[in-house]
Amino acid sequence: MDAAAGRGCPVHVTGKRLVNRRGQTVYRYPGRRVFAAQVKCSGRTVWVLFHGGVASSQEAYLGVRSGNAGRTWKRLLAEPYFGISAPFTIDSYSGPWTIVGERRAYFVGWCPACGHGTVSLTVTLDGGRHFRRYALPKLTGSIATSIHVVGDKVTIRAKNQLRTGPRIRTVTIRVR
């Protein structure tokens, strides 16, 4: 179940800022520029993933979370190469992601410069206090295109970038 920004979401993105319903800035991306940002909400919980560009086989991304409808924010995920620190990383690049309820979030990452290109899943089940990374060797050489969560099963679909094997690959893992 994916949750996306919409009428029930208490914030939206305007440039480098997260703005509440009254038009007040509640968070500002600390990087140089934002090329894209994704907002996903469930109840009073808001997750935002900012994308700030790429360089040297790395992506400038920042993942923040609010558990109180955008009043306060925690910086949780970042690629440290670009000088933005956070306690956890997704991988060199971020891919598709989703949230389920107010406490669970699932982020697919990939590293094209690692071997033939590795894919991983980074998961929190406790609102960002802890994250666990799962290597997905069956998706080596692929780029993830979607993620779907049902219960404790996470299914990731990816396009094969190598010239061997099936064009589309799908992996389902159990996350606890």
C-alpha cells in the first residue's frame, strides 16, 4: 500500500522548502538545489525524500520524517558524499520507496559502480529509530522500478541492465 502526498497530507514541497497548509515553511533542504522531492503520508506521519542531483557515482538525497504532521522533523537518510549528514543511508542512489502505516518505510537503493551494479532494500519498522539493509543479489545488474509491501513480504520489480537473463526481474523477501 503506497501513501502519497495529497489532500490528507499536511505539507507539500515548494522548491527547497516543505510548506504547511498555512503556507509556513516547516523544513528547508540544506543542500544546494533540489531537482525533485517525494512526499508520502500516513495519519500524522510524513516522510519526504529530496533528490539533489548526482556526481561521482553518488546521488545527493535526504530523507526526513515527521511524526507530528510536520511540526518537527528528523533527518534520517542521506548520502554523506555531498556533505549532508544523517544516521543512515539508502545506498549510492535511491530508488522506489513506500511507507506502510505510520512506522514502516521501505527504500530501494542501488550502486551502479559496485561490481555489475548492486541493489539493496533499506527498511525501518519503528519510525526511523533503526534501519536494516538487505542485499538483493538476484537483482544485480538491474534498476528497481517498483516496490510493493503486503504484510511482511516486500516485492521489488526491476529492469535488467545486463544483456543476459530475463529483461524484468522480480524478487520477494520477508522483512521482520
